[in-house]
Amino acid sequence: MKRSLSVSFAFLTTLMAGALHLRSQEASMPDLAKLQSMTARLAPVNITADASRLPEGERKALARLVEAARIMDDLFLRQVWAGNEAMLQQLKKDQSPFGKARLHYFLINKGPWSRLDDNAPFIPGAPPKPEGANFYPAGATKAEVEAWIKSLPEKTRGLATGFFTTIRRQPSSSGFAAVNYSIEYSNELTVAARLLREAAALTAQPTLKTYLTSRADAFLSNDYYASDVAWMELDASIEPTIGPYEVYEDEWFNYKAAFEAFIALRDDVETAKLAKLGSQLQDIEDHLPVDPRHRNPKLGGMAPIRVVNVILAAGDGNCGVQTAAFNLPNDERVIKEKGAKRVMLRNVQQAKFQAALVPISRIVLAAADQKNVSFDAFFTHTVMHELMHGLGPHQIQAGARASTVRQELKETYSAIEEAKADIAGLFALQYLVDKGVLDKTLTQSMYDTFLASAFRSIRFGINEAHGRGIAIQLNSLLDYGAFRTAPDGTFAVNAGKIKDGVNALTRELLTLEAEGNYPKAQDMIKRLAVVRPEIQRALDKLQGIPVDIEPRFPAAERLLSSAAQK
Ligand code: ZN
């Protein structure tokens, strides 16, 4: 009796502790109002593109691709957490307003953790977000997996650390084993492969046919090389990207690729504009505001850039803050042979511009300048930013040693290089306006737009390269007098000084890079990559403005329903 009492008492204590834990978790979960305000940070917008001008065969192919992309949603959900699918079914049963709000935010985040809030759980019963996602054996620690990987012979280690395998417990022994995605996700990938093949049969565009066929093969063989090469060689009105790509969801090792899809249409007008900018690059390099000996007399080939409009983004590609551009593939073998391709998602950027940048400009810019903020200036500068990464010093001399800017600047490199791409991008646009290549009206809009967009970027924080780069520019241009503040807390471009200010900062950053001047880079970051009080006051006023967008894809819905009717 006594014994049994003590046992049940211990049991009761455990139970109570468990209940207390659950109750305290329940209490810390957002209520309906809080959940709604968290969701409202992402403005719902339609992301769409006109597929009606495509020939019928291409439209039908597109519908198959949309279907295949939907499968990436399911796969990614499972990759994030083993419990996701069961929780989704559970959430779908709750038809109350609170239940629907939870389901809505769950779908945005692809799981019960709020990605905008350091992955804080928002549904009772959700464990902390697993850092190794669902790529590694349930219950295994990072150290165990690491030790197992180290114990492997070199020949099989590559498979364990590869993009396209999960690590699972071996049922027959106590050890782990690498499982190919083609096995782990065989049901879904078989269906996706069939849809890609059907699309390949429907399209009349040879490079698209090749990509879709080789990607379908890859889903079943687990060998993605040929299809990555085919993706680099895509030259078609439909620009799909579908499969396992980015590795950020694997927070343990960044080894494992998450499934995603971007089904998009190539933007021919913008692509032609891009080619025009691309043809000016050597001339821009020859006129960079830097000592002529630091200029590159012969630029290498330009990395391919595509401008597209998204019909549907899925999986890892539609999760929390939306992707505005990406650079793929990640396979070093393909990069070495074919380079990488940058894809700019123009309609996504336009939606972000409308939802966040325009409202921000109405708060931070002087009233008279707000009308100058334009998407065209924003997008042209974004493209120029990407192009400018290829200009300026890269291979440098550090004393007698041949080195690179990246090596010399070490951990300061990314922030300095991002600042350089931005500011030299402004320099280049002004140069092309002065030369008559770009329209004169751009001068007025590009500086105001840049100033407003600096506040959008700095809002994401100065803990990473882009935010730091922006802070450096904003503070330098304020110190120079090229930007100025008004007593009402707004900011304005000083038309008389902006051109010189941009030239001076471009010169400073290019020279710093050419010299590989690490101490100077450190000093610059310490002094300028900060949020000063006047900037903070402006940021405080932006609280109610959406941080990003929640995309809806009406064109994809239409394609699916018309395919279903036939
Ligand atoms: Zn950049």
C-alpha cells in the first residue's frame, strides 16, 4: 500500500508537471487576435502572369507543371517535420474562426512555428522546431549523426552528406543509413515524374522538353546532374524550376535539399532590357570611379540572368518571407562547368514593392518626393545590383601574393560587397542616363526609390550582409549631406550632392576592395553598419506596415480547374 502510494505519488507528480507544462505552453500560445495580427504582417496579394498568349500545347504543359509543383508542397511539409502531415489533418477539422486562423498561419509557415518570430511555436502541442528538420533519424542528436558520418569510409561519406539523401535508422542494426530521395519519397516523385513527362510531351520547345524529361529521370534515379545542366540551358517561354534545391531547412549541416517549385513565364520585355544593360558592362567598368589600374580591361562572360513572372511558387519556395530572386544550381560540379543562373521574380518583387515599399515611402520620405518612387527604378536598380557583383576588383594582389577580395576581407566581405553592388549600381545607372542609354526620368526616381528601399531592407535587421551594407550606405550618404533629415523626421535626397556622394562612396568601397584592406573594412562596419537614433525613430513608425506578402496564385488555380474540366 505504502509502496504503491509512493509510486502513484511519483506518477502523479510527473503527470502534474506534464499538465503544467502543457498549460503554460497553452498560455504562451497566441490567442485569435494575436494570431491575426501576426498573419497581417504578410499582406495577401495576387501573384499572376498572363498565360493566355501561349499556344494551347504550352498552356496544357503549364497546367501539368502546376500540378507537379503542388506535390512539392506536400513533400516539403513532410521534410520540415515528421509530425506536420498529422497536424495539418487535425487543423483542417477545426472549423471555428480560431481553428481556421491557425490552419491559415500553419500553411504560410509550412508548420506550427512562426518563421518571422525565430520559429516560436503557435499551436499547442508543437515541439520546438527540429533543427535537423526531418532529414535525420528521429531522436538522434546532431553529435550522433556527426560521429556516424565521420566513421564512414570516404566512398560512402559523400552519399551521407549529399543533397539528395535522408539519414534513417537501419531496421536491421543499431546504425544509420543514407536513403535516396527517390526511395524515401518514391510515391510522390513517381507522380511528379509522370506529370513532368506529360508536360514534356505537350511542349514544342526543345530545351524545355529536355529539362522536364531529364528532371523526371532524376526524380526516379536520384541523379540530378543532367537535369541541372538542362536547367542552365533552358531557353523557353515557360521557365520552371522544380525539385530539391536549397539547404537552409537543414539547420544542422546545410546538407539536405528541400523540395520547391517556381513555375514561371519568361518576361521577354524585361529580358531584352537586361541584355541592353549587359552590353554596357565593359564601358561601365572602364569608367568606374577608381584608380584606372584597379579596373578590369576585359570582363569575363556575364552570368546568365533571367527575368520571369511567377505563376506558382510551392514548397520551400513559398514559405514565410517570399523569395524575390534565386541563384542556382547549388551543385559545384555544374557551377564549375556551366556557371550558375540568377532568376529574378519580377511580379513577386512588384508585389513586395506595392505592399511594403510604397507605404514605407509615405512615412519616411518628404511629402514632395513620394511621387517619385517607382517600381521601374526599384527593379532596374535591383538588376543593376546583380550585374555590379561581377564588376570591380575580385582577383587582387595582397603584397606579393595573388589573392581575392573575399579572402582578404574575411567576415567583412559580404557586407562590403553588398554595399558595393548597391552603390556602384546607382553610379552605373547615373552613368547610363548621362550617356543617353537610359531615360533621363530615371535620375529623379532612382535616388528617392533607393532611399525608401533602404528603410525596407534595414527593417530586416543589420545582423546580415544586406542590412549591414544598406546601413553603411545610408549613414555615409547622410554624413556626406547627399541625404538629409527634416525636423519632422522624414528623409530627402539632396539633389545638389547626391551624384558626388554616390561617386565618393563607390570610390571608397572599390578602393578598399582593390587593396584588400581588412582593417579599413572592419572600421567601416563598426562606424557605419549601425542603426542611428534618427533611423530608429523612422523604423519605429513603420510598425503597422506589412513586412512581406502572402501570395495567392489565381492563374495557377485557373490552369488547374480548366485542366480538370477537360
Ligand atoms: Zn547582392
